[in-house]
Amino acid sequence: MSRDEIPPGTLHLLILKTLARAEPGALHGFEIAEAILRLSEVLQVEEGSLYPALQRMLIKGWIQGQWGVTADNRRARYYRLTAAGRKQLETELARYARVQTAIGKVIHAQ
């Protein structure tokens, strides 16, 4: 099956939603990318996009990170949503719904 790129402007939304789904637990970067691919079946999150996005989200206070050890004994940073991240997720979901509706109107217009 071919893999598709993440549509511009949706990576933060996908990460936030993936972390919300994992609550109250936390996920490391590879688990986030893996969950997005597994659920979407086609969206491949590249490391070169994922880790800078996670860093931006840490700076904005949407997520927090804590170092830990994976099941195979590797050091990894585990991420979880903050209250600000849950609020941002709501904002991102509303924006996505508006854009999706607008695109649908254009596509389905006679």
C-alpha cells in the first residue's frame, strides 16, 4: 500500500488527537507516528516533520515531555497533553471541520 504525506496544516491536529486518545498514558515519538499510520492506513509521518512539530508544541505548552525507557530498553521522550493542548485540540478540530465543510461545498457545487 502506498503512503501519503500529511496534508499541510494538519500535523499538530493529528499529534494532539493521537495523544488525547492515549490519555492518561503517554507516547514517545515513534509510537505517535505508528498510531497515525495504523489508524489512517496511509499517512506516513516522517521523523523530519514529527520531531520539530513536537518541539514546537512543547514550546507552546500544548504537550509536556518526560524522558523514559521503551519496552526494548531504549531512551525515549514520552509526550502527553497539557490543559492548553486539550484546548488547542478543540480549536484545531473546529478549524478542520470548517475547512472540510468549505472544501466539500466547492467539490460538490453544481
